[in-house]
Amino acid sequence: MAIKTIEQFRAEATSEIEAQKPMHGQSTDKGRYELSDADYEIRIEDLAQWNFDKQNNGYKSARLESYGSIGDQLDLLYHDMTAGKGDKTGEWYKAVKKVKDDNPKPS
């Protein structure tokens, strides 16, 4: 997957937000209102930044969700050490390698 720049994400966010117009907000003093140009710009920037961050850092949360608990990992390590497999043949190493392979860092 090609790495995108923040400018590319802004262009995509602009297209996405433009396709959703008119968008509305709600407030206690104004009630329901159509967003202003400034509100649209904020939404575009927020969406672009969110997607940019997801591209650059999303693998971290995906890995955290996939690793399993520390207790389970320590149990795998214990069994690997007991079996004399404290190397790349152990189940803990294989499990961690799979998570890293399935969720690579962007390059």
C-alpha cells in the first residue's frame, strides 16, 4: 500500500465532505443549523488528520488487539522455555511474528 501525504488525505476528505453537503449541526441556542464554511473546513481537517494518523499509527492498535494478554504471552513463554524452545521455534515467537506480519509498520 502506498503511503499518502496529508495533502492527499485532505483532498480525499474534501471530496467526501462535499458529497455529504448540506450537513447540519445542533445546538441549544441555534437549534438545527447548516454548517458554516469554517465548520466544513474543520470537519475536512479532522477527517484528513484522523486518516493520516490511522495510516501511520493504526498498526500499533491492531497489534495491541492481536497480541493477547500479557498473562497468556508469559504462559506461552513458560511452556517454550520448559520445552527448550526459547528461540524462533517456540510458540510465543511464532505468535508474535504472526501479529507483526499481519500488521506491518508502514514503510
